[in-house]
Amino acid sequence: MGEWADITITGRDKERSEQPANDDSELSRQVFTLSDMPPTIWAQICNDMLIAEPGRVGRDGKVVGQSLCVWDGPNVFAESDADHLKELVAFVNGQYRKTLAPMDLSGLDAFDL
């Protein structure tokens, strides 16, 4: 297996991001482009992290293909929220790398032949 490169946020997809037309309670959607198509396990870890911290980066968030979508209130997505998403993606990279590490099976004497 080759070296795996960390996933990063490369920018906001302005065409796919939507702001509410008026100041009612509609949710806005912010779509961030990821540097590569994430593996399924990586996306699941990220989605689990977004669920674990409701309200921190929006009301809901999910990896969809090569995008990270966040649904938020009618206000414009704050720069501090974008910074937090970058930190979250870096954390997910670390968690994913742990799944790539070889398992230590040295204590399983029952399987020695």
C-alpha cells in the first residue's frame, strides 16, 4: 500500500454554497472542497465527529463525495468556523492514520504454530 496523503480543505465552493434569500430561519449550506476523494472510513470518522459536536460548526455536517457540507443558520459562515473545520479535518486525518497502522499481534500465543 502506498503512502496515504492527508485530506485538506482546499476552499469553499461558492457555486454550491447557498445563503438564505431573506432573514428567516432557513438554513444556509456551505460546501467546502476536499483535496481528494476521502476513503469511506475517513468520511465515516469525519461524519461521526460532526455529529459528536452539534452546534460547534453548524447544525449539521456531512462528507458528500469530495465535499464537506455544513448546514448552518441564516448568518454568513464565520471565518472561525472555517478554521475549526480545518482543525477537525486534521484531527480526522490522525484518527484515520491509526486505522492504517499494522496491528500488533505479538500477544496472541494461541495462534502460534
